[in-house]
Amino acid sequence: MKKLPVESGKIDEAIKLLSNYIHGKEAALRLALMCVFARGHLLIEDMPGLGKTTLAIAIAKILGLSFGRIQFTSDLLPSDITGLSIFDNNSGAFEFHPGPIFNHIVLVDEINRATPKTQSALLEAMGEKQVTIEGRTYDLPRPFFVIATQNPGEQFGTFPLPESQLDRFMMKISIGYPPRAAEREILKGGSRRKEIYSIEPILEEAEVLAIQEHIRNGIRVSDEMLDYFLDLIGATRSNPFIQAGLSTRGALALTQTAKANAYLQGKDFVVPENVKAVAPYVIPHRVLFREEYDGESKKEILLSILRDLPVPV
């Protein structure tokens, strides 16, 4: 086995520390870290007040990365995200002022409250890790990771995300309500968000980049597992309950997140269990189910595909 770029104990230590501030959210923490390490972006769909912002801040602090926040509203402009050039009277020239997108971790709060035009301003940043402003291209920091939150689609004043935008998110998760015991601790101690800002980083920027590189090139996918991936992808495209199956970009996202899952388990190769662990968060928002199926039905359809798929021996 290749030498790991970061001891797995450090990641476990980070998760344990953050669990003291984000009660009952260890599963969401692990999924978010998988996204960071797999070089993807995360979409969280949930009701307000369940810890989405706290989760984003906590991950930025524990990884030693810069953090920016954009509150999406119906009157938000693309320049509010990317930045703009302002004329400087002293120099007699226009000077570029970068927007909040120029951070390692960017929290896009309530993304579906902005208009489609503003939502599309994120497309280039998320896909190419760069932004083009007034004809000039600017590289974004590395690593670059977007955590977007959205309210359930039926809420008033929301604009559905287009398929091209949804496909940019490696994972879509829901944090959900905390368990009773965890919520009891929250009620006893109150919100601890302010304390998160004083957390000392456990990892550094260079270590995060090294982990990303290791997952990309150091975690093995055997030929048998590649066939398993292809069988799963094909099953989403031929399933009678699905109108449009997983795209090639979605297939790459599934592969990378499965590798990140294997890494967090201390392995240097992918097994079917790694795929099954991440598929419910990678596939559903990327495929087009027939209109008559709701959220629970979609979940059952995916689980049935995974159950029926032959496992490599």
C-alpha cells in the first residue's frame, strides 16, 4: 500500500472535534469531506436552521482554508459573486475587486432563491475553477469547493436549479433533524457557532491538495470494479422508471466519490461497498425519473438497481 499523504488518524481527529460543535451530524461531515477530497461540490437541501452554515464554516476552519459566503436573493447580480472593476481616481485606471467566489470554500446560501441568470454565474467557477470578468480570466484558489444550500422546491420564491447546474454538484445530501439526544445537548448549551471561528486547523492547505492527488491517482479501481461501475451506469440508462440515466460526468463523480470513501476507510482500492455507500448521494439528482415518482420512490428505485446488480467476485 502506498504511503498515505496524511495519516488517517488526523482526519478522524478532525471529525471527532467537529462533532462536538455539530451534534448528530457525523454522517454529513464525512460526506462533505469526501466531496472536498474528491474535488467536487456539495448541494445540501434542507429546511432553514439545521446547521448547514455551521457545517460549511467548520470544514473550512478544520482544513485551514479561506471561507466566503454568498447569500442568494432574487436581486443578486452576477458581479456580486465574481467581483467587478472599479475606477480608481488616484491611479486613473480600473482596479479589479474580487468577489466572495475567490475563496477556498464558498458557501452559497439558498441558491434557489436567485434568478437562473445569477445561478449560471457559478457554472464556470464550479466547472473550470476560474471566472471570466470583462473579457479577462482569473484562476480561483486551489482547492476550490462550493457548498450550496437550497430550500425544498415547493417553498415560495424559489427558482428550480437547471439540470446543467445540478450536474455540477458531486453530491446532494440532506442533513435532517438531529437525534433527540443531540438536540437535547444543543438546547442545554445553545449555539456554538461563534466558537467554531477559534478552532485551530488540524490539516493544512498543502495536505488537502495532497489527499486530493492521492485519491485521484493512488486509489486503485480494478478492471472488475470498472465493469461494476459500467453495469451500474448502464442500469440507470435502461431502467423503465428513469427517463434519462447517469451522464459521463456523473459516472466520473461516482468513481471519484467511491475512491474518496475508500480512502476514508484506510484502503487503497475500491470495492462495491464503497460504491453503494455514495451512490444514493451522487446519482438521484443527476438522473431524470418519470414524473409520477416522488422522493421516496426514487430512493427505492435506486436501491433496487443496486440490489439487483451482480457484485464482482
